[in-house]
Amino acid sequence: MLLDSLGMFDAVAAMPEQVAVAAASTRAALAEVALPAHDDIQHVVVVGMGGSGIAGDVAREVAGPLMAVPVVVHKGYGVPNFVDPTTLVIAVSFSGDTEETVESVSDAFVAGAHIVTVSNGGRLAALADEWQVPHVTVAHGIPMPRAALGALAIPPLLVLEQVGFFPGGSSWIDASVAQLQRRRDQLIAEANPAHRLAHRLGRAFPLIYGGNGLGGLAALRWKTQFNENAKVPAFSSQLPEATHNEIAGWGQHGDVTRQVMQLVLLRHDFEHPQVSRRFDLVVEFLDEVMGEVHTVVAEGEGPLAQFFDLALFGDVASLYAAAEQGIDPGPVPVLDEVKQRLADPG
């Protein structure tokens, strides 16, 4: 019997609907509020941690290349020193109570920044009400932040679209929903490719490489999902950076790494041509020091759809990796204990 006490498989399978619901609820929330004018904003900062913080990474990698102002993702306490009344700060917290995010957005408010908050309640929603700033409510019923990628990543993109920084963003979201539906239908079938990959990984530690910012972000998502769902060490990097340093570290201990590590390459259509060549070289150089080399190729129309496609594949693979070892993917007691100890003043 599948061990899944929090219903993580069902939550991940609902990602297409989650993205569509998040888009509809965000548009409804933003229709009732005033956002800053495009010309009044000189920089955008997205604050958040863990499964919520990736919303900022998505905004930076997907909308950022099209924007005339920088997007900074801040994961930690406080805010960058440049935050001022010309800054748009989007604070994202699944629970609304993430202490780093609450402190960051509070500092941003004191600095006079324009603020939008995203959560399903908690302190963040209360502060938005107190400050009379726009708030987008995350749908209820999602078991954990890491299962809320669509619900958390879509609101910042639509905020940026409405302010005028990400024109056409809605069409990219529609394309993402369509691709997620196609990939979900593939991955819930018997003997699907994510299940096969998890089986081949076995008890190995995955090393995940992606190309450029988009693929690198997908690799990071895979890493953290294997960490939390499968409770296994996992590592990620991106090309071209890894070919300037990291691959030198795999040459001396192949007799060890072959036994415990497997390489997963995440490919997409928006790689620089030289990055594509670097992938070929990585396979050539690392094939002998990794137990196996696997490749997952993104599908879908546009960068956002291809990111979500890779993310969904990795989410499902990490859940099957947990199932392969008889592990409940939902609870993460060590992370809960960290929060509890930090909340205890003693």
C-alpha cells in the first residue's frame, strides 16, 4: 500500500488546476486594488523562503529577462539596502507566518516600498489588511508549501503583468496549464517515465544539472523535492557555471561516486547553443564517475510552460522515489523541529 499520509500524490497531480485557479483568483484580487504605476518602480524584490521562495525565482527567470528593471529574490531576514519608495516588494509565504518573510516585508513597509502579499492567511494577511496593501489569497487544501508551486508562483507574475513589466504573461500561463495537463496525464499512467526514473535511481543520490537560469531553477526544484519528499541527499547546479568549477571535483573519486550518485540532466529549448555543447561534454567527462546518466527534456510552449513541465516531472519522480523506499513523502519532522526550537525563546 502506498504510504502518503498527506495526499502529496493527489496534490501534485492537481498542479494544472492549481495554476488555473491561482490565475483566476489573482486576477480577481488585483481587479479590486490599485497597483503602482510602471514608471514609479525602479526595482522589484520578491521575498520568500523554501517552497514559497521559489515563486521569486520563477519571476526572475521567466519575467526578469523581459523587464527593464531588475528582479531581486531575497531569501532571509531584512531587505536589501536599496529598497525604498521606488521598489515593488512582493512577499510570498504559504502559511503567512514565515518569520524571515514577515520581518522582510515589515522592513520594506518601513522603507516606504510598494507592497503586495501572497499567502493563505497568517501574519502576512493580517499585515496586508493593517497596511491596506494588495493581498492575494492562496487556495486552501494544499497539504504543504512544496506542493503549492503553481499557487505561489502565478501571483507575482500577474502582478508584474498588471504593472506593465510582463506583457503577455497571461498567455504564457495559459500555455503552462495546457502543458501541465498533458504531462500530468502521462505521469499518472502505469509505468510512466517519472516512475521508471525513480526506480532506476534506487538509493542513489541524484545530482541534477540544468542549463541557463531556467534549467538551473528546475534543477534546484528537483533537488529540494528529493530532499523533502524522498528524504535523500540531492545536489544541483547549472551550466555553464558547473563547467567552470564543479566538474573538476568528480575526477578523483569515481570508484566512490559511481556507487552512490547518478546524474540527471534537465534540458529545455531555450538553452544557449554553447550550453547545449557543454551538456555533451559533461556526459563525456562524467559518464565514468556516475552510476547512470539520465536526461529529461522539457516540453511545452514558452519558458514558463517548459519550467513547469520539468518541475512537475521532478515532483512526481521524487514522490515515486519515496514510495520506492517505503517513505511517507509528506511529513518533514526535522524541519518542523527547527521551527519549533527557533520559536522557543529558551
